[in-house]
Amino acid sequence: MTKIIVANWKMNGSKAFITEFFKNFISAPQNFIIFCPPALYLKDVLNHTSRVGGQDCSSHLSGAYTGDISSVMLNDIGCQYVLLGHSERRSYHKETSETVRQKAGHVLKADLIPIICIGESKEVRDAGRARDFVLEQLSHSLPAVSDKTYYIAYEPVWAIGTGLTATENDIIQMHEAIRQALPQQHIPLLYGGSVNKENAHTILALPNVDGVLVGGASLKYEDFNHIVAFSELPMV
Ligand code: PGA
């Protein structure tokens, strides 16, 4: 089955980096590979692939919002996806699930696919409230009505950029809970948080894992080439 593998470059990269990366990137046609570079470099990445997404967008469609970029603009330049509600947006920019929900509505109207991120902090997990927290965040972040596709990325905050990954059991249990809570069938569920070339293929093979969201390891083409090469077909 096709897996969805998203590279979240965060605030990293340059024109020279992009040229070098795509000179060495080996795509894997069996999987969907999506790149989310900083907004300034979307066009540069679009010169190499059509599967490109923004890392965020405004909760408005146009108007007096200095510094913001709308979903319509992302669509206009050729993007197909937008990450929404990443934990770094939620924590550094104080984005609430209600804002994420509003953005998701605009993104769908602009005919883009939102990739909605959810995940609990270490305190919440240690307190044994991870499941309840994540399901509540999910229900408040989902677009109001939608018969269109969106993706969900479960990213435990304590696993992002830390080298700590959720255990296989944690991922299986949380993805199953999210799957059951979703109003529609067939919504792709991605896992994110310290996915790397060592653990990616094991995570991608878990039940209810339709893909991965990769931060740090997506900046190294050798590592990312290995991650995207995942195949469910037995190696011969
Ligand atoms: P990481 O980041 O792979 O560097 O942990 C993942 C993310 O924040 O999407």
C-alpha cells in the first residue's frame, strides 16, 4: 500500500540546499512524498516536484494581515497541502485548536489538503491523560463539515526533535483511538516525532499508520532516501 511521507523542513534550507538535495534525492514511486519547505522556497521546491505543502497558513482568506499567507495563495502557486496546528505553531504562536479548525476549513475550500497535527506533552502523558487529551484536541481541530480529504498527524510533543520516539505500542494504541474517533473512514493517519532512518520502516509497517511526518531526518538526503524507499512488498 502507498505510504505518505512528509518532509517538514521547518525553518531550514536555502536555494543552494534545495539544489543539492534534489540532485541527490531518489524518489520512490510506490509512496507519496510531500515536501513542506519554508514559504519563501515553495516555488523552488515546486520546480522539482508537484507534491508540495506550506507549513502553515492564515486563518483568513485575504486582507490586512501583514506577514501572513493564505490558503488561496498557496493553491495559486501550485501547492497541494498545508501543515496545520504543528506543536511548534501551537506553542510558539499560541495557536488554539479552534484556530486550527478555522484554518482547516479555509484550506479545504481552497482545494488543498490540510495535514492536521495533534499530540500530547510529556506532562500529559506522564499523568496518564494522553488518549483523552489527543482525542479532545482532535475533535476541536477538525474542519466543521467535510466530505473532502484531510490527513491527521499524531506527533507526541515530547518526541519532536528529541530523539525519543513513542513505543510501537503507544503508536498502535493512539492511532487506533484516533481512527475510531474520526467521523470519516479512510482518513490517512501519520506518525511524527524523531522518525529516522533506523525506525521509519518499522513505524510505517504498524497497523493504522498510513505515513510519517519527518523533521530533522528529512534534511539529510541520505537518510530521507532510505526512509522513502519503504516498501510493503518483501525484498527479493
Ligand atoms: P522531528 O520533527 O522528526 O525532527 O522530530 C517532526 C516534526 O516536528 O514534524
